[in-house]
Amino acid sequence: MELNIPAGDFDGYIFDLDGTLIDTMPVHYRAWSAAMRHQGLAGVLDEDYFYALGGVPSLQVAALLAEKHGLAIESPDSVAEHKEELYRERLSSEAIAAIAPVVEFARLMAKTHPVAIATGGTPDVALPSIQAAGLGDLFKVIVTPQDVAPGRGKPFPDMFLEAARRIGVAPEKCLVFEDAEPGIRAAQAAGMTVVRVDSRR
């Protein structure tokens, strides 16, 4: 995989986590599949639809997957929590690989520029994933949906704007790395330049 880094003078770099820095999306998919089967899913969870939701907060993913598959769920919160529990269980048995070109670029830029993560995952999921991939030393600024107003995760720009604020860089001087459409729209809405990471190829 090659990264198409645009020309320009950027002062800060912001990275999505799942599917951008680390190859966790297949693990998330398996965890969501198990969680939705527990809610009555009889067939196969729509994989393409799931990947299209990359970066969307888990609570919204639970509601959207249920709607997509015609499932009546009483509490998206409890479904999302169950999924996160299943994901954390898998972290101990399934290797989490870094997406090498992106991590290498992040490590290079971190020598001279501030870097941050803006992830749709909650801290209890994102932080163990970061540690499992060996990236705990690299990112000191990590923004999750809990750091913005409820319902203002990706595709809204709030998380990227908060990440830019924390690293002290104007939004228009930030370069964002994202693999999914909601995150790309969020970064563009924040006035940032985006590098699309095609980690599924």
C-alpha cells in the first residue's frame, strides 16, 4: 500500500485508529457479528455496510446495524457495550497488526511535529488496541467520542477540531489520515486535508 501524501506545509498530523493505523477492522467485524447474533441476527452481518461505517461511534453503529438487518433492539447502549466486551476478549487472542506505511509515516513526523489520534472507538477499546499494536509511546493526544458533545462524533468535524486544539495547530494546517468515508467527511468539514488510507486492499 502506498500513501498519496499531498504537497503542502502541514504543522500537525491527525490519524484515525481502526483501519488506518492498525488492522483491527476484521476483529471489530467478528465482534459485531457475535453481538448482533445475540440480538437475533439469523444470517450474515453485511460486511460492506459495516466497513462503510468506519469511524462512526459504537452506539450509532449498533442502531444502524440493527436497522439494516431489521432487528428490534431495546438498548443500543447495551448492544454496543456487549460488542466492546467481545472485542476486548478477542484482543488477547488475535494479533493486532500495525498498518506499516501509516505508522512509519507517523513515527517520522512525530520527530518534528505534533501527532494525534481521533477515533470513533471508546477509550476502553481504543487504548488497549493502541497498546496491543505497540503505539503507546507514539501518541500522547487521543480524542474519542467522549471528548465531544453526544452525537457529534464522525462524520461531524468536532473530534478533528478537538484534536487540532489539543496539539495547538490550526485546522487548515493539519493533515488527516482516514480509511472510511464518515471520517473523511468529518476531516473535510473541519477544513483539513485528508489522505485516504485504503487498508482493505
